[in-house]
Amino acid sequence: MIQLEGIESLTRALILLGGELAAIVVGCIVLNQIARLVLGRLGALPGMADHPERIATARRRARFLLIFAALLLCLGVLALNGYWVFRQTDPYVQTREWIDAIPPDFWVGLALAVAKVIGLVIAGRIVIRLLQRVLTNLMVKAKAFEGIRANDESIEVFFTSLTAILSNSIKFLVVIAAARLLSLPEVVAGYLLTGLYIYLVVTIGLLVVKAVAAIVDSLDALSKKYSSPENWLRYYERLSILIPLFRRCLEYVIYLAVATLVVLQLNFIEHFAVFGPRLTQVIGIFFISRVIIEIGNIVIDRFQQEQKNLTEKERKQRLTLVPLMKSAMKYVVYFSAILLALNAMNFNPAPLLAGAGIIGIVVGLGAQPLINDLVSGLFILFESLYLVGDYIETGQGRGVVESIDIRTTRLRDPGGQQHILRNGQIGDIINFSKRYTYAEVEVGVAYDTDLDHAYAVLEEAGRQIRQNNPDVLEPMKVLGLQNFGESELLLRTITRVKPGCHQQVARDLRKLIKEAFDREGIEIPFARRVLIFKPESGEAPLAPLRND
């Protein structure tokens, strides 16, 4: 045992204790700076820049752990040196003996390892700078490609993220190599490699999301640039509404792939990784179903547009059936997509279909009005009672038919209000759009009017509107004297016009009749009021006032 003797030995022990405590404090400060640098780099990664509060929380926790560890080490050093002093052992000499017990080759190997680590750090820094220059040049060339500016932001985000990922990966590799050079326990290098793998999986997944955004934006801009009525890209305008959905689906697939790869690295939850490919199939089925629906709509619309030289009735039939065909196709595609998605998730859809059939029977018994609406809608379509564009009148409303669904009919009345009628509640129907209809106009003339002259003027007005209005099918017919009024003779006329045009033709015809009657001096009677004021006693009677 080495005895602690004299004031000199005690002073030397105190200096050694102070140096050890100072080394612990300096090491804590250095580690705090390293942790701050690492967390700052992590905060610049894609996906973490929007959460600065999380980085700040991690910094506070790392600082707390370092301070706590430094306090424990300081207490340990104090306890050990206090124990030596209590045992009358010289701490300086004891420490020198421990250091001398270390083989000299250890210090040489440690110095070489530190030198190699320093060289690795310098080489990593040089590689990072060269990589940044190369990626910056590639970003400039990518932005200048085809002179497209719509995707500049996506390209810049992609290359910025790629630069950060590669730089951090090189630093990670330098740390792993330093751990091996410094002969740290193999478990440390193993944990670092696992961390690097998870980091690369996550960051590359996020990078692929950025790349997908840049590629989709570039293809979208190129498609719009080279689209013309002569090539197949003329349909791109219709399909471009799927671009946001396509981008989201690709992002979800990438996120699922990243999550699956990460879960596979964690043994205690790796059995959940089987759901990744299944959910990917579900996303693909959903997107493909949307694509099929849009392509089907294009095919149906194109088929309708290619049918030339159609009669008015055939055109209205097309307008009526096209929305129904689109709706039926949509329901069939979505129903098939649901069955395929259930099968992809390893669910047998047969019991569900059987249960749905039983539930359908029960619901059908309690939903007879719904079934009545569906059946009535089918009969309306099959018998062509009315079509889209027809002007009809029912007990619930009148107006132009805007759409016919299997369950409801939508009318737009002359006032602009839309009436939604259940097909099962539509009773008597007056259709003004079957082949032809009549524009009925009644006009009153004074009792002293020459009726033959008035008939001739009306027939002349009918000939004029027949020449000037293509909706008029035949000249106006004067049916004659309709009624004897209090101050007028009511004359009735009818004009055969195209379906649904009777109201506008009647308005135009009334204007022509008014102008023709004014030219010919034929009076259209209007109401007159005579006011008689009763005089008070002793006053002369007042003359009646006439309001013509």
C-alpha cells in the first residue's frame, strides 16, 4: 500500500482531483456541442424542418443527460479519491500505477487510431464539398431542361434534400469507421449500422417522395406543352384531374415501404410488416379504379360525340342515358374495387356478400318507397316519358328536365329554382317537348273593331314570325273569337313550334301583334276608372274624374 505522507502529497492529490474534475467538465461541454451540431443537422432534414419544437426538446434532454452524467462522474471521482485518502493511500501514485499498467502499444495504437480518424474526417469533409458542387451543377441543368419553369421549386427541394442525405450519410460512415478504428465494443458499431440503415431508409423514402413530385410536375408541364388536338395527348386535360391523386397514392406507397423496412429491423414488431404489401395493393386498386372510371367517361363521351346527324329525340336520349351509364359504371367499378381490396387484405368477401344479401332483403321490406322510386325511374327511362331537355309539367312543378336519375328527377322552373322530384311520386305528366307544341296567344280588341281586319293583321304577324324565327314550324292560325269580355273581344291564336319553345315564341308574337295593332290603329282595350266625389251640403257638384 502506498501511504499518503506530508503536505506535498496532499497538495499533489488535490491538484490531481481538480484536473480530473476539469477533464469531466470539458468532456461534457464537448459532447454537448457535438449533440447540438448533430441535432441541428437533423433539424434541417426534410420533414423535421416543420417541427423545431421537437428539436429544441431533444436538445434540452441531451443537455440534461450530459449534466446528470457529469455529476455522477464527479461524485464517483470524489468518492474514489476520498476512499484513497481515507485509506492513507496517495491518489497520485495510485493513478500513476494504473496508467503504467497499461501496455505502451496501447498508446501507440490509440495515437494511430486518432490520426486515422482525423484523416477520415478531413477526407469526409472534402468528399462532401465535392458532392455539393456536383449536385449543384446537376440542379442547374435540371432546371434549364426544356425551358420549363413550373417544376423549379420541386427540383430545388429534391436536390437540396439529396445533398443533405448524402452529407449526413458520409458523416455517419465516418463515425462508424472511427468506432472500429478506436476498437470500441462491436455492439457500438452494430447499433450505429442499424441507425444508419434506418436513417437511409427514412430519408431515401422522403427523397423519393420529393423526386416523385418533381417528376410528376415535369411530366405534367411537358404534357401540357406538347398537347394538341392531333395527338393522343388531347385526352390529357381530362385525365389531369388524376395527377394530385396519383401523387398522393405514390407518396402513401413510399411511406408504407419505408415503414415496412423500418419495422423489419425491430424484432419485437416485425410481424406487423406483412401489412405493408397488403395496404400497398389496396392503394393500387383504389387508384386503378379511379383511372378506369375516368377512361370510361372519356370513352362514353367520345361515343356520344361521334354520333352525328342525330334527330332531336335521339340527341335527348343520349343526354339522358350518358349520365346513367357513367353512374352505373362507377358503382360497378367501386363495388369490384371493394371486393378486390378485401381479398388483398386476406378477408373472404363471400360471407360479407351473403350477409349483405340478407340485410338487403330486410331493408327492401322496410324501404318500399325507395323501391317504388327505382322502379318508376326505370319505367320512365324505358318508355321515354320525358328526356333531358324536355319541358314538362307535373303536379309538383314545371320546367326543363335537367337530369334523370334512377330515383329522382331534377327540374329547373322558369324562375330558376330547381325541383327535385321522387320518381315514385310523379303522377300525371304534361310533356311540351314531344314532336311539337303550340304557342297560345290571346289578345283583346275593342267592340267596335272590324274583326276581319283584325284577323288579317294577326295572320300577317304570324307570317312574319314564321319567316324570322326558325323555331316556328307553321304559320299562326287564328281560331277566332274566343270570348266576350266586359270591355273587349278576346281573339285566340295558336302557332305550332318546336318542343320547348312555346313560351319564348309566344312572347315574341305578342310584341309583333302590339306593333302591328299600333300601326293599323286597332285598339287594345284597357281598364278605365271613374271617380265621383260626393259634394257636401250647400256646395256645387264636382265633375267626375276619369283615369284612362
